[in-house]
Amino acid sequence: MADLGMPTLTITIKKAAETVATRLKNGVAAVIVRDAGVTAGLYVLGAEEDIPTGIGAAVEAYVRRAFLGGENRPQKVLLVVIGAEDDLVEKGCAALATSDFDYLAAPSDVDEEEMTALVTWLDGVREKYCIGKAVLPDHAADNMAVINFSASGIVSGGETFTGADYCSRMAGLLAGTDISYSATSAPLEEVTAVDEVADYDAAVAAGKLILYHDGRKVRLGRAVNSLTTVPQDQSEALKKIKIVEAVDLIRQQSKAIIDEQFRGRDNSYDTKQLIISTLYEFLAQLEKEKIIEEGTSYVELNLKKQRAWLKDQGVDVAAMTDEEILRANTGSRVFVSMGGYILDGMEDFDIEFYMGGNV
């Protein structure tokens, strides 16, 4: 018998079976700042009025920018205050260890070494089903959970800001974007100018989230994360913030369904079928909400994995029918395959106008 370890729940992302879940119309932004004017620790802010009194003016402005949001405002902002000499990960990120957040912004003075450490921390907590993502200034992490925000000369209210100064704004904007929408071309109404990017397409291809002026407003470029190297068994669509948001959240919601309703129950065929129907009902609801394309969702017992597991246990699967394999006792293991087509947002248009009527 194999050595026992902690109970496991593994949900893999495959090209042919990308999965998605939903969150509320707005998510949660987290912002870490360095400030000596208030007590270090975690503050849960429902609105700008909740920003602790005594915090520095520049830091307060950084936090306030997170509340500007996107299509909506973020549900809330988790503010973590650390001291000037405190370690970003050990003090700042650690304060968020048991909190759910969607997008995290580091202090505006974050350096390259700290960003590398933050990404390592983020990779670790995401293995535990955290769905948080980080917005970092000019950090090419090649990671779907890291947004590489690359902008400069951001003019707002008569002041000029760096990309690092505006990472909290990006975290709030992305958290405030409905999951059924892409943040591509989202306007930043308060921004009046920004440094021009020499080659927009090259920047996007390099995994950079940029700003541009369309002649009327300053807008977000194509909403991509820093991922540029995509594994063969995964999809190029994972370069898009919207798609990763959906994929992440199916992980979270599926885990919640299993942990709260099924973990520890009898591993009978009937209970497995109840898991299937429960997860399918969840995906069907996402189809109604236009998160998954209608008619593409599926949830089923994973015949291939179940056959392989039985074979590894010494069972003669060659003589078994598919139905017998699906009904076979699998100990504490449950193998499920689920998926559906995630609906992308409208970003690329080709419109023709013909003078003189229909052609």
C-alpha cells in the first residue's frame, strides 16, 4: 500500500478542457505600502473613508487610486502597512496568507529583488488554491499570475506618475472589472496623458500591460499578463487576464463545492454521480451568465485516469467494460474531468462600410 499523505484535490488545466468559475461583479484588491505614520498590519477598507488616519499623503493617494476601479469599484481593498525596513514577503505578503484577494499591488518603491521574492511567494500560495494575482511594474515574470505593468509619464491632476505609482490603480481596475468583460481598452478617466509606447504590438507580445492615448482618452492596452512561454498542453488564451481570472476561479469554486459538500463522504458510485451533477449544475449556471459558451460544459468521471489507477493497483482492466471501470471501487480517489469553452471579450473588430447600399 502506498504511503499515506495529506488528502489531495488536483484540478489540472488542459488545452482541451479549460475551466471557469465566477466571482461577484467586483473582486478584491490588496495593496501593500510602507508607512511609519500608522500601526503596521492588515486593514480592511470598504471605502476611502476607512483609510487609517495618519498615513502619509503619497501613500494615501496610492491607496485611493485602488478604489477608482474599472467597470465597477472593487468590493474592498485589503491594505497591508509595513515598516520601512520590513521584509516585503515576510511582513507584507504574510499578512495576506489567510485572506482572499484577486489582485495585489506592492509598494510603489518595490525593487527587482523584492518583486522576484513576491512572485516566488505567490506561486507557493497559488498551489494551495489561492487565486490572487500580482500587478508589478516592469517585471517580466513570464507567469500568468503576474501582470507586467509597463507605463511611464502618467499625467493625472497635474502630476506625473511612474508605472510603479499606478500599480494600485491597475489592481483596483482589474478587481473592479466584471469577469464576463475584458479590461482591454478600459478608460482611465483621470489620466490626461501618458508616454507613447514605440511598438504596441511588440509590447503586448512581450507580455506587457500598457497604456495608450486613442486621441480622446487614455486607455488600457490589450489586457494580457506576463506569460509568454506557454506549455504544449495548455492554451495561448492563458496569456489573457480575463481567461486566467476565469480559470482560477473554477479552481476555487470547485474546491469549495468538494470540500463543503463531499470530502469525507462514502466513495460510492452514487456519490460520485452526485458530485458530477453538482459540478455540472454549477457550470450550467455559468453558461447562463455568459461566462462559458452555451452548450459546451461537461462534467464526467475520468475514464482514462480511473482505468490507469486500477491498473496500477493490479486490477486486470483489459477484461473490464468502460461501465465496470467507472463503477469500480477506487479507494479514496475520485477522478473527474470537466470543462467548457470560456467566452473571451470582444477586442478585435473588422467593420466594412459600403457607400451606396448593400453589396
